[in-house]
Amino acid sequence: MDELTKRDTEAYWNEQAAAHLAGRTIKRARYLSKAEARGMGWHARSVVLELDNGAVVIVQSDDEGNDAGALLVLNKKAEIILPVI
């Protein structure tokens, strides 16, 4: 992949992230239920963020959705990993 293509790819995905997440409010944070995880073909369960517009953000291990993934939360006071369960 040449440098221009890499920049175009990064710009595209930055735009997608902003379009879907910027300005949204997290209304609920929870873990997937066992039934939801089974329905996705996963053995582990990850964090789900429910947004004010009805969208949900589900943490997965990779682009292909092979299993649940951990979420790293950073702030000025602490660092916490919300693990798969």
C-alpha cells in the first residue's frame, strides 16, 4: 500500500469514527449476555455501549469479529481494563 493510499484509508476511517461516535452519549454500559455472545458465535463476552441514537458499540477481538475483546479505559486518575468474561 503506498503512502497516499494509507493516508486516504486513515482519513476515511477517521471520518467514519467521527460520523458514528462524535457527539454521541453513552446511555448504558453493560456486558453481552450469554445468549447474545452465543448468537455471535463467541465464547467470551465483551462490553456493550448503548448510545443515545439507538446504536450499540460492541468490543470485538479483531476486524473479522472472531470473538469478544477487552476495552482499555484511560483517564487522568487511573487505567482500567474491562476484560472479556
